[in-house]
Amino acid sequence: MALCTTIGLFLNKPFKQNAVQSNGFTVSQSPSRMASQSHDGSRPPSPALPQQPQHPREQWGSKNEFLLSCIGYCVGLGNVWRFPYLCYRNGGGVFLIPYFIMLFFTGMPLFLMELSLGQYGSAGPITVWKCCPLLKGIGIGMLCVSTLVCLYYNVIIAWTFYYLGSSFQSPLPWSCDAPANAPLFGHCKVSSGCVCVSVFCSERVLGVVNSHGLQDPGPVRWELALCLLAAWVIIFLCMLKGIRSSGKVVYVTATFPYFVLIVLIIRGATLEGSLQGVAFYLTPVWDRLANAQVWNDAASQIFYSLGIGVGGLLSMASYNKFDNNVIRDTLVITIGNCGTSFFAGFAIFSILGHMAWRKGVPVEQVADTGPGLAFVAYPEALALLPGSVFWSILFFLMLFMLGVDTLFGNMEGITTAVLDEFPQLRVNMKHKILFLALLCFGFYLMGLLLVTDGGIYWFTLIDSFSTSFGLIIITLFMCLGISFFYGVNQFCQDIVDMICLCPPWCTKLLLYFKACWVFCTPFLLLFILTYIFLEMYRTSLHYGTYVYPLWGKALGVCIGVVCCIQIPIWATVAICKESGTLKDRFQKAIRPLNSWRVNNLNISTQEPRVEPERIEGPFTVTLTEMDFTGIAWESSEA
């Protein structure tokens, strides 16, 4: 009869050994590490087997939907009204040299980092920081920036709606031929510039002449309030079903602006004086390369036009398939975005050159930037063309498409972050629709401040500081955190796991991006940040002739601080949740959570898969007579 001895090995607390996917392989966590976490009271390990069945995450209907959504998100109003102005102000064609240098050493690396982080983690801007809980504040900061951008960006779409509706009148209401502008007609004849469009913008659209400044917003302008409501209703309807609905809308909204730009370039090329405008746009001034402002403008334009650090790219990439080629997407989208900016400059300056020729003044006297270009200078130029009503409708329809696409990405960053934190909203369609409706309505109510008589002052304040130093700090910490806390080697290996079936050149190109993440990109971000702080200290904020008071500028600084201060706040929370010495707490806080790679267990199928559960204790070991015989025999041999 076999002699059986049972030995019970009991631990202080039973635990489960997780099996998670790491670098393409299934690995099990060390029992000693998990046991130590249980004893010291730190973060408990996340079980590999969820308590409730996980619903599969949505994915893009096709590769084209993701590419068009990203291109539409990046190619926004700034490509049309900011890049051409910066190009002529900073030396014409010479500006392209620092512009593309900043693209290759700052824009592309950060763009790839966001896409890769979202795709590998299959999570939004907050949940994705399970890879390094210490940096969760980066995701919260992204959410703050995205909220501020959505708040004022849809006001631009409301202005576009107003101009689009006014464009169906003949003659155009801002032209000198309009009956309402008859009292101004004599002044237009003797002046080198037409004041009708400026009067239309400041009095009939903005109502800024009725306000004395930031402290005097005045009443809400009901025309703009209705346009803002219509804009938010359109955004709500387009995002009603998430990426399944917005992914279809971008087939129109992302491609239509290119059609309009081509038509405008062809029309502008036939106008007298257009070559004068194009020459002004591209004539190189080599001395400008020695100016630090030129390099700062190039870096900021690359940074803002690609939409880095707001969470939209990260969220859209989270709906990709795991094996999507993120390196190829990065090259296509970033180069396409910068090419569009350069391409749009010809459409803008060819027609501005014609307007300067008609007035007999230099091009610099009719060129402007920002809203001044889109809603004053260019509409005035369109009013001088034959068939001005058609060209005006086409132009403002293009601005509407550009604005909607960018807002899709920003809203996707907010909704994805919330739905990932509260997954029950994603499961229940009614709750999801209700959440989206409340979100859009909340933005509408907050946006009413920006459509008052003095709303343009608040618009300029939020626009100037929401994407200023706070956004740069957020992106800087994202770059440093992934490179040195999560580990740049591990991050590159994660990308290799995703693109292992792609051409070999993709893997080789990672060496270049790795060098940028560790050295070039942080240095350039510090340069931009330093320049922003110097300019903030030396210059005053103003809109037209109105100079903002000190308390207004301080309020703007507070807006930027609220975004970036989330990083130390949530880092402190993450450290306080751990136990041990301060060094131990820090090391545990930068360690990825056990659930970090669980989302990627369903790489090839939509059906959720989980690794089998293993119970390590308590358990028993049964010894037979053969075991004791073997031990005795080994002893006798010794």
C-alpha cells in the first residue's frame, strides 16, 4: 500500500497568477512579486479573468476611415488662416526650412508616440496610463485642454454658419454694393481699404463695438446663439454612434476641403495680380533664419496643426486593430497635413494678390492672420470676384468642413476618456446617447459667454492660453515619461510587436524615432516652452486696440496652469496609494498595472479571449512511496 503524505502549504492571502501578453508572448507574473504586493498593502494585482464578460471594443469600419479621420482632425482652420501668414511673415520660402526640420524632429516623433500608445493600449487618454500610473495626470491634463478647445472651437463654426447664411444674399452683405453699406460707400472710394467688411464683422456679427472689454460681456447675440446651437446639434448627430457614424461622415468632410482648395487655386491663377501674391508668399529672406522667433513659429505651427497632446489622436488610434502599421500612418498623415498647409497658401495669396492689385496697395497691407484672414481679409477679396456669391458659399462651406473634422477629434478624445473610465456607458446605448447629449448641451451653455457682445475678448483669452505653455508641458512629460519611466526600449518593442508583419524599413525607422524621443524632441520642446514664457513676460495680450488688463492676463495664465498642474496632483495621488519608503512608492507607481496588456489578447478577432486562471494557494502536494524510495536510494549512494 502506497504511503501518502499530504503537505498543506497555506499563504497569508490567496492570490491569482496573471497571464498577460507582453511583447507578443504570454507571460505569467512572478508569484513572489504579487505576494509582496499583497503583504505591503500596495496596489492589488489585477486578475487576468474579469468578473464580468468584457464587451469587445469598437473598431474602425475600414483603414480609410481612420486615415481620413486623422487627416480631417489635423487639417483644420490653422492650415488655412495661420500657416500662410507665418510663411510670409518669417521669410517666405525660407520658413519651410525650419518648418520641415521641426516636423521631422518634433512633429513626427510625438505623433507616432500618441498613435502607438493608443493603439497598443486600446484605451483613451486617461485609461491608457495604466502603463505608468504615476503619469495619469497627463491624461487628465489632455482632457482639460480638449475641453477648452471644444469650448471655443465650435464658436468659430458658429461664425462660419453666420457667414455661410449671409453668403446667399446678392450682393454680399459685407460688400460695398450692399444697400446697408451705402453710408460707407464714399469712405471706401477714398480709402485704400474697404471698411465695409470690417464693419460687418465687428458690428453685425460680433457686436464688439457694444462692449468695453473683458469685464463687459454684454447680452448674448441671439443670431450667433442659434448658429452655435445648430453647430452643436450637428456635432451630436454625427457622433451619435461613435466612430461608426463619424467614420462615415469624414468621407465628405475630410475630402471636400481639398476640392475647394483646388477650385480656388485654379480661379486665383486666372486673376490679375495673383502672381504678385504668390511671390510675396514664397520670396525667401535668408536673414530670417537667424531669428529665434522664426524657429519658434515653425515649431508651434507643427505642434498645433498636428493636434498633439490633446488626446484626439490617442483616442482615435485606440479603435485600430492591434497590428495596424502606425509608422506608415504617421508618415502619411503628418506629411499630408504639412503639404496641405503649403498648398492652401497658394489659394489664399493668389486671391489676396488680386485684391492688392485692385486697390493698388502692397500685399502686406491686405494680409492678415487668424480670424482676421478668414472673416475679414478673404471675404473682402471674394466680394471683388465675379460670381462672388458662389465663391463665398464655397469658401465658408470649406471652413465649416475643416472645423467640424477637427472638433470630431477633440470630442472623441473627451468621450473616449469618459467611456473608458465608466464602461457601463459604452454598453448601454441609451445611457451613451444621454451622456453625449448632456455633454454637447453643457458645451453650448458654456459657449454662450463667447457669443455675447464682448465674447471675442473671452474667445481670444481662451484661444491664447488653452494651447499655450500648459499643452507644451503636458507633451514634454508624455515624451519624458514614456522614454525614461515606461522605458524607450520597451516602448519600441511594443511597436515592433504591432508592426511585426510590416516591411522591414518600418522597424529600422524606429531607431530614428528612438533617438528623437530621448534627445531631440525633449530639447526642442524645452526651447518652445522657454520662448513662450519669455514672450508672455515681455508682451501684453491684446485684441485690436484693446489691451487686456493684468487680471485678464493672470486669468489666462491660470487656465494654462489648471491643465498642466494635473500632472503633479495625480502623481502625488499615485504615490500615496502605494506603501513603503518614498523610493519604493515611486518605483511601484511607475510600474505598469497587471491589466495593461489584457486589452490586446483579442488581436485577431472581435471575440474576447482571456487566459486561463491559475490558483497558486492554498494547494496540496501528494507524495507517494516511490518518492521516499528515491530519496533513500540517493542517500545510500552518497
